Amino acid sequence: MRRTEIAVVGGGASGLMAALTAAEEQKRQHRPISVLVLEAAQKPGRKLLATGNGRCNLTNMRGELSRFHGDVPAAEAVLGKYPPQAVVRRFLSLGLLCREEDEGRVYPNSGQAASVLSLLLEHLQALGAEILCEWPVSQISREGAGFRLHSSQGDEMLAQRVILATSGKAAPQLGSNGSGYALSKAAGHSCTPCFPALVPVICGENKRCKALHGVRCRGRVSLLGDGKLLGEELGEIQFTDYGLSGVCVFQLSRMASEWAQSKTVNGKCFTSLQFSLDLLPNYTHEELLGMLQRRKRLLPKSDSMALLSGFLPVALARQITKEVLEKAAPVEMLSPSDIEKTLLAAKNYTFTVKTTQDWNRAQVTAGGVPLSEICPQTLESSRCSGLYLCGELLNLDGDCGGYHLQWAWASGMAAGKAAASACKPPKPAKSSKPRRKPHAANR
Ligand SMILES: Cc1cc2nc3c(=O)[nH]c(=O)nc-3n(C[C@H](O)[C@H](O)[C@H](O)COP(=O)(O)OP(=O)(O)OC[C@H]3O[C@@H](n4cnc5c(N)ncnc54)[C@H](O)[C@@H]3O)c2cc1C
């Protein structure tokens, strides 16, 4: 049966980084330990290729802890040891040039996620680490001080140390089917409730949503629980036929998703959740009122339905005036209260949260294996020695902007280094019979 010192389960961002770090560590320490990545899909790194719309927002230089959610205090040791600067240096040492864009977001200079993946794979190959694809791990059992890994096709493998890097449940079409939770549960771990995050939100205003489908604009989005402000974001809003999407809605979607599951947000109960959109955040009420009164004076015969055109995308301007004014009339017929109401609607356009889209449309998983069940420095399981956990499988997620990959790289480096340092080199083989070569990784 095939043996390896380190088996990494999952060839995504954290698993590839863990394998690379382990392989580098064994080289640095002149210890001939083998590192093998077991990947369920036909190719490794499929999700990585999809990140940042194919551009891979690989970290965020601001590195604010407040941008992470879940077991943040327990993750501080790893995030502090491998901050964004260390991640950028690490990629530079692999030959990847990076550039910082808005709000601290870092991308490969090539603008292609494929550059990140191919460098990781090339370095793994150069260090002699192997990737076995189409090897979905279905069970991990104890074998002496090490492990026996079973694939769902009936293959088996022995390993001294195992690094679990299977991710959570988000974007199952890219390989994360939640199997890591079952594997970690069998090793004695628990799992917090999981819900989709960075996900579009489904709203109650069906007719309005259908009318606005496809419209995009910038604005300030506030999320209110029973009228109380829970969070606020400024940025792009996308209207869809079922509700709202876009970066700033994504940032607030974690709270909407938690609420859809448990009627709580950050542990507090709310009976209703609402988005309030300020579609003209750069102008005061008085400035806008002055402009509308001027419009009434200069264009008295123009259609009242076009009152906000010039301020907002046409479909959005028309929808708001239609909802407020009920029927079309020349602008000169509008009362001061009609103008006031239209303006108020544009500064406080409200949508009721019903739920969020499902795992297929979510970018990340909120929730996972608690970090209290692993060593905060090495990420070794405290329930099962020799097992390490990293990446999105753990109860840590973040805001949009490179925070998830930051965690994947940092936790992969920590787990890979610790697993390699703890591994004993194999005893020299008694016979000179050559070991069977595995089939090459599909790259
Ligand atoms: C569309 C999209 C865009 C994103 N963009 C960004 C971005 O720009 N910046 C950012 O920071 N984050 C982004 N994210 C989030 C980020 O990609 C993930 O948080 C990160 O990839 C998690 O790394 P991971 O190693 O834990 O999991 P993954 O990268 O998902 O890797 C897990 C791997 O394990 C394999 N696997 C699962 N189960 C098994 C098993 N039983 N046996 C063997 N293999 C298994 C899977 O096939 C997969 O290859 C995005 C996510 C999505 C879906």
C-alpha cells in the first residue's frame, strides 16, 4: 500500500500552501519526507482560479482583524505570524509579482488567478511533492501512530500526518461539498452552525425587483434589524430579479444569512431585517431639494416620472417616482410634498430581507470547526494528534477583499510547517525493490 509522511486532503488554496510549506520545510531540514496532496476533483485549485472574477484578490494589506468573523481571537496567533506583508513576500519569493489596488486589495500583477495556481503547482513539482487527483477522501482511520486514508473508490493510503484542507460548503460546483465536516467529526471534532456568506440576498418586493433587474448604481446600504442599525457599507449595488447583490450587499449578507437561519444577528434576536439604500449618498437633502425645485421651474412641462432622471439610472429613477407619485403628470403639477416624498424615497429606498441565495451562489462558509479544538499556533487537532486543519473548514471567515485567501495562505503555512517539523523521516527500506510510481497529477 502507498505510504507518505504527509497527506494533505484537498488541493485548494490552503492545501496547496500547506503542502508547499511542508515540502520546503523538509528540504530546509534535509529530511527526506514525502508530501502528497489528495484532491477529489480532476484538477487542483479550481476555486482559486475563480477567485476575484479570475483575478485572485489574494490578500488585503490592511489586514484588519475586525474584518474577520468567527473564532477571531483564536486565529490571531496564525494571522499575526503570517500577516499580509508576509504573504506578499512569500509569493514574491515564489516568483509572483503582486500589486495593491483600492482598499488594500492585492492582486497578482498579471491580473490572472492562473498565475498564482501555476506557480504553486510548479514549485510543488520541483520539490518532489505529488498531487493525486480524483482521490476523494471518504474516511480517515487510525493506523498505529499515523493514519489510513480511504477514498470513495476503494483506494487506501497510509500517512504519518494528515492535513485537512477540504474547505466548507460554499460553491459546491468548485469542489467544496462539506465532506471535511464529516471527516473532522469522525476525528472527534464538533462544528458550529454553518450558513452561506458573501451571498446575494432575496428580498420581499417581488414586483419592484423584477422591474429593476440588471440595474447597477453606487450608494450607501444600511442593514436594519427591527429598525436598529446593524451595519453600513458604501459601494456598488446590483439589483436582481429576486433582490440585491453587489459588493456592499455581499459585505452585509453574512448578517442576513445568519438571520435567515436563526432569526438572530450576532446572537441577538430580530423579528425583521431591512436594507435601506441611500442612492444619492454624496448629496444632502437640501442640495437635492434645491435641484428638484430648479428642475420644476426650468422644465415645468416635463414628465413627473422623469423627475429623478439625471440623478440615477433611468430604470431606477422611473421605478422610484412610479412608486411614490402613482400617476404621471407634468412636473409643474407636483406639490412640494410630492417632491419631498420622491427625494426621501431616493435617500431611503427600503427592501425587506426574506433570505439569501443558497450555497451554490455563496462565496464562503460562515461557521465550521471551532478553533478552540485545535492548537492556535500549529493548527494540530487537540482531539486527534497528528491531524491538522486549515482554511475555510475552520470557523473563521471574513469580509470581501482578500481576507479569505489571507486566512487560507496563513493557516496553510502554519499547518504545513508544523506537520513537517513533527514528521519522522521514513526508515530506510530493507529491500531494494523500487516503489510503484503513482499516476501523475492531472494539471
Ligand atoms: C467565486 C468565488 C470567488 C472568490 N474570490 C475570492 C477572492 O478574490 N479573495 C478571497 O480572499 N477569497 C475569495 N473567495 C473565497 C476563497 O476562494 C476561499 O475562502 C478559499 O479558496 C478557501 O481555501 P480552502 O483551501 O479552505 O478551500 P478550497 O480552495 O475550496 O479547496 C478545497 C479543496 O478540497 C477539495 N476537497 C474537498 N473535499 C475533499 C475530499 N473529501 N477529498 C479530497 N479533496 C477534497 C476540493 O475539491 C477543493 O479543491 C472566493 C470564493 C468563490 C467561490
